[in-house]
Amino acid sequence: MSTAFLHAFGAHLPTRVVTNAEIAARLGRTPDWIENASGIRERRWAASETSVADLAVAAAEDCLQRAGIEASALGLVIVASGSAPPGFPGPAATVVARLGLEGTPALDLPMASAGALFGLALASQLTERFGDVLVIGAEKMSAILDAGPLDPNTAILFGDGAGAALVSSRVGRWRILDAVLHSDGQFRDDLAFDWASPLRMNGLSVIMHASRKLPSAIEEVLARQGIAAQDVTAFLLHQANQNLLVRVAKALKVPPELVFSNVARYGNTSSASMLIAAAEWSRENPASGAVIFSAFGAGFHWGALLAQSV
Amino acid sequence: MPDSTRRQRLLGVLKTITDKPIPADDAESLFESGLLDSFALPDLVSALEAEFAIKVPDRDLNPRKFDSIARIETYLEEHGA
């Protein structure tokens, strides 16, 4: 039995709302086309001076407040981001400094959309050794959009934001039961960004793989714990595209309303999206039953994590 | 080698995936012709697996392999369907 628990989630979204109407003409699309293709109606973009670390710290502070602990109680901080500026150190060093921590280890996961899921799974294994672990997914995807001209089918998707989760070996609201993680580097060029050229996305490949790998990973972790998809209270997935979320629900044979969605309001915020979804879902719903976290992203990396209310 | 029965079954699968006209040219891209979009492609692969009792492994999840009727027929033939 796992001794890792999820205590609280936090989120931060920039205040600037960017509607489909604002970007449609520039991309040669209509607002309705964007919504039909993605389910996205608007997204948030951070100010030019706002950094990935700024977004991460704001989500961290929200999570710590909701968990009722001080930053000084943290034993490890993990920061996932695919849009942090290149070079070193990554944003994790800035985050722990801004949280007032000296000597607390901080780990960057430069993984994009699956980063927060991998961070949660790592945290569930590391919390007994390090104590309370803060997992953050933070993205300034608008910086990637600014870095070069994108295929309109890709440029419509992205928003900025950050989410956070506190994982502890102390008993909390949800016990982490199990997690499965997978990577397959042979498709690494199908979704990639290096700051030297525009983001590349082979949408056909990404959707085809995500449509199969997300349900497969979820079924894998559920089967390992003897739980049916129909017995899961909520599915908190990377918010890539509403059509993909509906497809996952269909594949799992569960009602689509069980798959939490805020993609219409925030767009695809990459590694931040799953934890932003968890933060919103946990504020609106009691901690009851089994909850699935799942993500798929560049690499390809994908997986699923199962938690059960205590 | 052409297999008229397999071809008819393939066309039947395509008709269940989309209500749009099937391209007359077997080499025409099913994506560029508008017959399939990114969300119809996973449905097509799943339907092919069911109809022809095959398993498409992850390494074969390459859109180019399913880009035209000719390519799909080649894939099915190579996999004994």
C-alpha cells in the first residue's frame, strides 16, 4: 500500500483573456472554427515580463495556502515546464529561492504536457525520503507562439498558466495507489520545440497516439488495482483538446461529464493543465472515490496515476 | 496482390467512419481529400483492427501508413489481413 497522499492543489492563471476572436483573423480562421476544432473559446496569456517561474511561484503559494503549510515545510520541489527559457539553471532554482528556501532540493522536468504527471509519480515515490513534495507544472506557451510563425492549427491551442500539487507521506485527502509511466522516443520529432525554429506538431500523429495511449494507460493502472473505469469519480486529464477528452471518455465507456474539462476557458497549458484542472475540480467537488490523473505529451511521454479518497 | 474481397471490406470500413464520398483514386490522400481528419484516423485504425482481426502496434501508428486506400491495402496485405 502506497504511503503517498495528495493534500491540496493550487493554480494560477494570468488575468489577460485572449478570445478566439482576437486571434482568429491573424491566423486566417474564424472563432467558430477554432471552437469546433478544439473546444477552446479563450485562453490566458501572461504579460511579456512574466516568467515561467513567476507563474510557478504563484501556483505554489496558492497550493501551500490551501494545504495549510508553510514553504519551509517542503522537502523537495519539482517544476515541470516545456516553455521555460533554454539554458541553466531551470525555473526550479528560481522557484525555491522565491519561496524563501535555502538548501531544499529542486528538480526541473523539461517535459511539456506529461511533465506534471511524471512529477506526481516521482513525488509519490520520493516523499518518504524527502518529506513533503511540491509538484508544479508551469508554462508560458505564448512565448513559444512569439518565437516563430506556427501552423494555425497549432497556434489556436495554447495558453499560459501554472498548477501545483502537494504530495506527502502524511495522511491527506487522497492516497496515491499506483502510477504507470511510458515513453517512446521514436516519435520525438512529431511534437518538438527548440527555440531556434517554430514548434513542430504532426497533429495527425499526436492525436492518433494520444487517442490510444491515454485510455490504454488509464486502463493499465486501473487493472493493476482491480478498479473499473466506471467506478472512477473523476478523470483529471491534460487539457489538450476537448475533442480528445471526449474521445478518451468514449474509449473508456464512461460518461464524458466525468472527464473534467476547462479547456474552453484556458486552452492547452501543457504541463500546467492537469494540475489547474485538479485545482478547479477539487474546489468544486468533495474528495470521494477514485480519481485518475493522466497526460500525454511531447516525447512521446504518457501515463496515468490513480488516487483514492481517504 | 489485389484482393477484391479485402478491398470491399476496406471500403465498407471507410464508409462507417465517414459519410463523405470515397476518392476514386486509390492513391489520393484521405486527409487532403477531406475524407479523414485527425480525430477520424484513430477511429479508422480501430475499425480496421476489428474488421480484419489485426493488431496495429504503436510503432505502426504513422499517419502515412493510412494516408490512402492504396497504402491501407498494402498495410493489410503485409499483415496478412
